[in-house]
Amino acid sequence: MLRPNRSAAVQHDPDPDGATRITPTANIRADRHGGRAKCLQRLIRLGLPVPDTLALDFATVFDLAQGGRIDTQAIIDALGPDPLVSVRPSSGMTDWGGPPSILNIGMNDARHAALSHALGPDAADALYARFIQSFAVQVSRLNPDLFDGRPIAEMRDAYATEAEEPFPQDPAAQLCAVLAAMARAWDGTTARLLRQARGAPADAGLGLVVQRMVLGVGNPASGESGSGVIQFVSSETGLPQITGRYLRQSQGREALVPNAGALYLTRDARGPSLEEQAPAIFDSLHVTGQLCRTRLREEMQVEFTVHHGDLHILDAVRVKRSARAGLRIAVALATDGVIPESEAVLRIAPRALLDVLHRQIDPEAATDRLAQGIAASPGAATGRIVFTSAAAQAASAREEAVILVRPETTPDDVLGMHSASGILTERGGVSSHAAVIARGLGLPCVVGASEITIDARARTLTVPGGRVLAEGETITLDGSTGRILDGTVPLLEPALDDAFQTILNWADERRDIGVRANADTPSDVRIAERFQAEGIGLCRTEHMFFDDTRLTAMREMIFARNAEDRAASLEQLLPVQRADFAEIFQIMGARPVTIRLLDPPLHEFLPTDRKGMLDLAASLDLPLEAVQRRIDSLREFNPMLGMRGVRLGIAIPEIYEMQARAIFEAACAAGPGVTPEVMIPLVSARREVELVKSRLDAVAATVRVETGVDFNYRLGVMVETPRAALRADEIGEYATFLSFGTNDLTQMTYGLSRDDAGRFMSAYVREGVFADDPFLVLDTDGVGELLTIGAERGRRGNPTLILSICGEHGGDPDSIAFARAAGFDYVSCSPFRVPVARLAAAHLAIRERGRTTTAPPER
Ligand code: PEP
Ligand code: MG
């Protein structure tokens, strides 16, 4: 049944000009003839029964689009006596699309009459009708409704009337027109924009393949005829499963159009199957699938035609797959020895892991988009709209899923964010407060949705078109694409199965740059641990102060009139900080934990509304006016450039001293394996480090005496200001490590507020001012140069200095490549991005070492 294709064995005349016959040895290249042509050659090399095929390369097709000519009679002659032929697109990558295939070229009145005789009038009509319809619509650009379901004579008449010429009868002229139309379609604006959106370069070429038709429509008395597609794994799960359809007396992919007459492939209680009705064909398809898997080293979907009992393989494409299926397929191929483990690792795009780590919108689901924002944290969530942090907390107490909608978030909102299923903000960019916290929590988040208008007082949200949504109405957020959708939408669950773990274990065995997590609370640290972060690269201590009791103590500290009062409030904070650190050290064991001393401006801890101020006045037993005055006195014109970071530590040293004591006492209690790392934020001068270091040393000495435990700590400096990068040699002298806070460093290098950039960022990227949002993808030219300078000068001043990146860029594959090339030791990113970073790091190492020489098949 599985007869080899004759191209493999038969000697042919020379190729027609501009076309290359696909044989096992022909010079067919994916980058010149397209993926389909290359794949057909691979199938032919496997000895599969592929009908004779000629390939037209990109240059020829480009020329046809410009009005060039080709000898189509020679092409037809090369495919046998009086053949019917098909033309299919062959772009560089299947995903880039291409014009629809056209079948049965060569059908004309004479052929119709002959086939009516040989195969019966129904079969001949079906073949001719299909061709007239495709030619009329795709080549002559006529309205498809004129042809639908009409008899052949009427179709021909309709064509003649609309096109003002008779339907062409000369096969060479038909082919000439088809080739030119398909070539021009590729050049059209819509096609170009569509393929560019799918990642194709602007100058991507199109090849075409011209194949001798195997009809699939035949005389029932002469045996089985029909067509179908088959694949051997599930596109959804990647598990072995035969999927596809077969339709008797059909061509092309007709079997896939819902059709009551289609046969199941395997035995099925719901109806007849190919396995029962044509077992030999079914077995041959099985053999074909196995051959593709082991020899093409890929799970392929095979398109086939059966004619009068003989099986022909028309095409094969890589099975379409969900991210989850992609993982399972790669692991299965490597486990079965078909591909090396390192190639399995390379076959998974790091960002694809985000799809399995989070819930996703079911791609099959119907959706109604209300508005669009910036995708800031991946995954999808459905919930009722709430407009305040308090409402989110109340809803979570009732176990209700909510989407917290805010103009932008502040530290005050953190508890509400913890309670919400998703976050939507009107303002902000990808490193705004909302985005950073949401990524840390693994919550879907859309920011900078400037199309929506929030009326906080009325508790409504207005979307483009004027529709007003009230608190309590249900929306769905897609944090992976930035879409805000109406109502409830079906979601797919995350899939952290054994294939996910296996790929990441293989990745870890190969990567050579460390991956830590940014985690602020014990619960974040547990997630980081679950994703096998090698340590905590950034614990932002301010996030520990936002639960009610702690916030009150913090506010009392800020309002303290003198050093004694301040010391008293810090005394209250000390045990809670110590308990948090102790828990974090206990979770991470011997793995390093970097704790950053307090960073944000103090006013972020103060209430912003009247009710909050009243509560504070009551708890501090102060007049409201005094509270307001104090809050006013803390107000700064540019808080992000003001009294924050190490400046706080120098102006109010007691805060850092309390934090240092909490860290050291927790480390002593945790046992000898724990060496805490303490990091100073927003440094810009050497003296800042000197001052803080001497105080930390003094606290460490006191704790050593008090506890009797002889511990060590490592000091780190955050490089977040351009000056710190430029002076890294002297700043790094006192430090064990420098950690580049690329969020602030980007903000300060561009002079671009990370909280306000969302307003114009999309316009900037659209206009090509910035290639990408620099808060998302590291600006390797500008900020990158500061990283390189900082790394080089830092190591000049201190050769054993450890270097890392802990800004949001730490989880971005391109930024990891930059950090690795610049000699950084590790990156640190949100826990949910840790798997992405581990895989991206492994890709870099594998590619560099060239451990695998075989690239994945082009299609
Ligand atoms: C940074 O600035 O890159 C950083 C990690 O600190 P934060 O985001 O807390 O300002
Ligand atoms: Mg910072």
C-alpha cells in the first residue's frame, strides 16, 4: 500500500526553467524554496509516496508578482501526461501563512467530459466545480456567492458574465494565472501585515509548490478514494492520541470541514472508522507517522489522499500544539532517544512557559473585548469589578473572585491586590507598582488602559463606546495580551506537570548563569522555592509593612517626635521583621537570601484619604490637623528622586539599624548554614556605603555578643543610579556584591518615570522612538552600557565582586543574554518568571557550547 514515490527512482528530463523537481538529492532549501518544499523533500527521502512536485523559489515567485513570466506548459509537461495539478504556498515558516492552495488546475470542458466517463459525472462535477470556484474567487477576484452550489454550466456562465471572458480552457494559461495571482497575494498589504504580526521579517519570501494531483475522487468500483489528515499526538496535551478525519470521495482538507459523512480514524462508537473500513491504509498511515517521528524527529500532521486504493502523502506539517503539549512532545522525543535532551530544551521557547504557569483564555472561546491596555503580568482571570483595596479584601473574605480596578496602585493597595484575582489600572507601565507586585504574586495584570475611565466616586468604569460598568459586574482580564473582556470567559488551567519539571531539570544541568527570585514575603518565597530559585536575590522589606498592625507601628515611627518615640515604634517592628526573616531563612535553608533595607519614600506609608487620616489621628491620639501637617511636610516634588533608599538610612539611621538587627538575629536563630546578605538601595556615593557599613558592622558585633553566635553577613550595593554605575570601582570596594536595579536605573538613565511612562509608551513604540518598552526589554545601548561600565569598573576595584541584575529585566530572555555576555553571576526576577529565566539561560549555554548541532526542522 505504501509505494515509494516515483521521483525517488525515475530519471527525469531536465527541470523546466524557474522550477526544481523535488527529488531526494535536489538542491531544495527552506530559506530559498520555503518550509513546505523542504518538508516534501524530506518525505520523499523517507521513500513516502509523495506525488511528483516542482518547487518555485522565492526569487521566481517575486518575479511573477512583478509581472514576470514562466513557461507553465513546461511545468505541466514535467508532471506527466495531461495532469491535473495543485499549487500550494511554501513560506519560510508555516505560521507565516500564504495564499490558499488551488487544486485541480487543468480541469476544462474536455477533461470534465473525459472524467465524467471514467469516474462518473458526480466525481467529474466535483473536481471541476472546485476549480472554477477557486479560480473565480482567488484569481479573478469574483464574488464567491455567484458560484456556491450551482451546476457546472451555470458556474461557467456566471464566470463569463462577471469576468467578461470565457472560463480559461488552456491548462498552461490557467496555471500561469494561478501562479501570478498567488505571488501577488503574498505582496498585498494585508498579507504582509498579517505575517509580520506573526514574526515574519518584512522581506519574507514565498515559494510555491506545484504538485501532480491525486484525485481522491474516483470510481467506487475501483477501490477506496478520499482524503484526510492524521496526527498521532493530541495538540492540547501532547499525549499519544490519533486525531484527524477522513472523508470518502474528497480532496484537500475537505475532511476537516464538519461533515456528517466523514469517517473517524480509529474505531469509534459514534460511527464508522477508517481503521475498520480500510485497515491497510490505516496501518500505512501509522507507519508514516512513526517514520516522520523518528526520521524527521518531530510529531507531524500528515495530509493524505487515497485514490483507487492507493495511499499518497501530499504534505506534512509540524503538529500545532499548545505550550503544554509542546513540553510533553519535546520530553517524549528526547526520552525515546529521537532527539538529544539539549535539543528538547532548545525546542521550548522560554516565554512559552508563561502559558503553562498561568491560567489562559481558552483559544477556542468566543470573547468580547471591552478595551485594551498594556499586558503587564501574564495569565487570565475572571472576577467582579471592585474599585478599592478594602472592597477586594471584603470580597476575598467571602471567597469571591474580584478584579481590582484602580487608576494606579500604591503600597496602600497591596493587601487588596493580594485578595484580588487580577489587577487593572488606568495608568502605569510595565514596571509600575501594579505591574511589579502583580508579577510577584503571579496575578494577571493589565496596566496603562488609557481607553477606560474610572469614576472612583460613582464606582463605575467606562469603556470605549460609552458602555458603563458598575462595581460588581464581571469582566475577564487577559494579562498576556492586555485585553479586557466582557463577562466570564472559559479559561485553561495551568499545567506544571512532570514534562515541565523534566525540561527545567535538563535546563538546569546545562545553564551557567544563576537564577534567583525577587520575593518579599514568606509566601512569595515559598513560590520561589517551588520554582527552584537558587536563592532570593531581592527581598523588598517595605512590602512586609503593609499589614494593618505593622502599618500602624510604621506610621507611629514616621510621626515620632523624638528619638525615644522612634525607638519605641521600631521596637514594635523589630520582632515582626525578625519573624518574617526567620521564616524566609528557614524556607530557603542554605540558599542565599538578599534582604534589601528600606527603600521607598516614607510618605508611601501614610494615608492618602481623609478616612485614613482620621484613623491615624485617632490611633496616635493627635488632632487631625497635626496629622495633615506632618503628611504635608513629608510631601516631595519628586519622591522617586527624593528622600528614599540609602538617603533614609543616613538621615534616620535607626530604621536600618532595626532592620539589620532583625536580619542578624533571625540568621543566628536559623543556624550556622545561613549567611544573610544585606543590600543597600539607591546608592550614588561611596561615603553612603561606608556610613551604612560601619553601622551594620556595629549592629552585627552587638548581636554576636548578645547571642554568642559568631555569624557573618555579606554586604551588597544596589546600582540604580547612573552615578553608582560610573563610580562602581570605589562603591564596590566595600561590597561583596553589586546588584543592578535596572528598573530605577532605566528610569534615571532615560529621565523617564516608571509610573507614568505607560501614558505614551505605546505611541513611542509604535512610532519607533523606542524599539521596545525599556522597562520591559533592557535598553542594551544606553542602560546596557552603564551595566557594562559598572561591571567592569566594579571588578576593577574589587576582583571578587559578584554581579547580578534584580530589576524586572532579570526575567527577560534577551536581557539575560546581555547579562551573561557581560559576565554577570546571576539574575533575579519575579518567582513566576524563574522557570522562564532558567530555560532562557540554558538556551544561551547550549547554543554557545554548540552541544547540539541539529536545528529543529523548519516546519
Ligand atoms: C530596581 O530599581 O530595579 C529594583 C529592583 O528596585 P525597585 O523595583 O524596588 O525600585
Ligand atoms: Mg529600585
